[in-house]
Amino acid sequence: MSVSTPQVSEAPVLVLEDLRVSFRTDEGDAEAVRGVSLSLGPGESLAIVGESGSGKTVTALSLLDLVPRPVGRTTWEALRLHGEPLPGPGDRGWEGLRGRRIAMVFQDPMTSLNPVMTVGDQIAEVLVRHMDLSRKAALEEARNLLAQVRIPEPARRLADHPHEFSGGQRQRIMIAMALAGAPDVLIADEPTTALDVTVQAQIVGLIRDLQRASGMSILWITHDLGLVAGLADRVAVMYAGRVVEEARATDLFRSPAHPYTALLLRSAPRLDGALERLAAIDGQPPSLLSLPSGCAFADRCPLAEARCREADPELREVGSAHLAACWRSDEVARMGGGR
């Protein structure tokens, strides 16, 4: 069943309805994503947050039809870009779209960049494939892209290999490759995870500057709530394969409506100088092989009651453009998770 999502003020660039992804294992099928629906507006930043294993990255990979087959099975009710339906899972039409209309910056550049190709050739490959440039023109544009992502001496560094760059520079090269096709949507999958805090701030600032200059929409995948506070217009919180809360970033930080979101906020250090003991979320996420019939968070939730273990609540409106999947969302504020 399709679940409604808060709509942006302009016609959305990207609309996803009822995404479902499962993986075949020796123990049975694991439901990695369960009915996720999202929309992304022009020039908007939407952050998907949650613990490891919540389905964030699988959702992002699905938007590029990169879930491996046959072990993975992907279905959706609708996936549209600027109102036009995108090809179905496995359709060869994705070869012309991936990297052109929707691009992705992956988490670890050293496993994404080809170690035996120069960075100039790797960026040029995208330009030749999607922008129909000659190799000479593509290398010149690759130099421009390296300059755009602030790599020093870009003309000289075109001939260097990935191992000759620092971690932060390699991530900048990944961003340059993603921008090469002038995408409508950029997916950033935890692009700062392996970097120190100073370089993290530089990469986030770079992506935001590039977004303002190009008007592209960005989908951020992250577990870092501090990062989200400074970059996202809206936030979708995932748990056990589904979105459990979605709201404008300011509303979510001020007044979370799902216990999981409130506890995530309490587990993150505050930046306003307030000293308080960080909260821990007891227990572990449920196995995706045997999800409970009720709310997947019930066994870890301090507000859980009998009905929480009997029926899984659907996303419902709890405020203006604010959705939550909780039977007791009106009582979550007393948990003190707001900022």
C-alpha cells in the first residue's frame, strides 16, 4: 500500500512510492525496505537517518537500480523524475539514466575509484558516456570539474591515480564524477564518514555550495544528526526498513513525534553547551528475517503498550507536513528528545 508523504511547495523533482526490497538468504528472505515513500523538491535537501541496517543505503541504491540481483528483489509502485516514470527494476534504460539524471557519491572513495586509471580518465569516461564529448573535450571539462571541487593544480593532477590523493581529495573527485553528468538529483551516501571533522565540514560546505550554484536536489544518507541539523530541509527517519517519521528538519529537532527519533536526539551530544547525560537506546533492532507483527521498535520503546505489539501503526499526520508511525505520538514530547 502506498503511504502519503509531506509534499513540498513546488512540483517534486523525484517521487518514490511504496519501495520494497528483500534479500534472499540461507535462512529466508530478509525484508530490508518495507513500503518507503519519499518526495524531493527542486533544490531541496532531504536527509534519511537511522541506525546501521535501517535500510537507508538500500533505499538510495534502489533509486539507481543498483540493488544486486538475483539475491535482491526490488519493487515499487511508482518512481518518477520530473513527473516522468523511470524504468522498472532491471530495465536496461537505467544505463542512460544512472550518473546522468541521478548520480551518487558513495561512502568510500577508495573502493569506488578505479586504482589503475587516472582520475582524469575516470571523470572523462562519465563525460564521454553521458555528455557525448570527445576525449579531448572531456579531459578539459574534467579539469574544470576538479577546479570546481577545489582540487589544487587541477590540470597537473588529471594524470594522477587515486592513491596519490588524500582521503578528502578522493571524496572531492567522487563529487566531481557525480557532477559530470549534470544530474537533477545527487545522492550522498554518508560521504564524510571516514574523514576527520575539519575535512567533513569542508566536504559538506562544498556540496552545499555546488547545490546552490546548480539548483540540484540532494538526498543525504547519514547517521549523524549533527550533520543533518546544518544541511537538511527535511528529514526522514528509518527504522527496520521503513520510515517511522518525516518532517521539516526544524520541526523534527524541536518536537519529535516518534520515540525512536526522540531517543536518537537524546543520544547525540548537544551543541548549545548544555551538559546532560547521553541516552542509550536499549536492545537491538529486530531481525529482518522475522519482523514482529506489531511495531518493530516496541521491544526497545519506553512507551510501548499492548497494541504496539499487536499492530504496526501507519504513517499519519501529526502536524503540518509532519508524519509519524506511532500509536502514542502525542506523548513522545515528554521523553525530552527535542532540541
